[in-house]
Amino acid sequence: MSEDRKMLRGSCYCRAVQYVVADAFGYAAICHCGNCRRTTGSAFKPFAGIECNELRVIEGKSNLSTYGDETAHDAHCKGCGSLLYSVVRDGAFVHVAMGTLLDEPTIRPTHHIFVGSKAPWFTIGDQLPQYEEHAPD
């Protein structure tokens, strides 16, 4: 974890799990896939991606519940159920659920992904690029 970077605070709804993450995200997007909708209970999940070693749970690690395996999982609070982050890319990156950030990040989402499976009752109301599945590299 980079100690010389600005650190952002984040937590679950009940505040049992708290984390810090460097304000050095490499990308941010809004995902509309069915898995993100179900795990958040929302029409989409805004997330910001960063290398795993840039996020550190500072309180409540024993309150984390993970769904998946070591290299790809969602991390929720056992108490309130909040989705905090997802480990992706063979365990190298985390996708921080931006709604759990207590401090304002520098990055903003730049596009929508998996709009081909978005909730039919939701209308995207911005001008960000939209991709049927993953964004092209």
C-alpha cells in the first residue's frame, strides 16, 4: 500500500467493517450485469478498480463474508450485508463499490458495461459510452 498517496475511507452500512484505499484508481465504470444488480439490490453497481494491495481492511475483518474463491469473490459485511468490494482479475485487483466510500475519490465512472443485460425498467440518463458487455481494452 502506498503511504504517500491520499487515502480514502470506506465502510459498510453498519460501520462494522471499515477500510482504506489509495485514491489512485486505474479505472471506474458502472456495471449493469445481473450479478452486480443482485448483489447490490440496485439497477447497477458503480465501481472503481485498483490493485489489491492498495486496499486494507482496518476494522472488522472478522465481519467480512466472501462469496466466491480466493482469486474472485465479493466481500460483504456479515451484519448488514453491504457489498464492499469484489476481488477480480485472478486476485490482482479489487473493484471497490463506490457507494461504500466515505471520502470523495478523484476518479469518476467513464462508461457503462453489460448494458445488454441491464434492468429493463431502468433508463440510463447520462451520455457516458455504453457497452453490451466488457469495455474494449
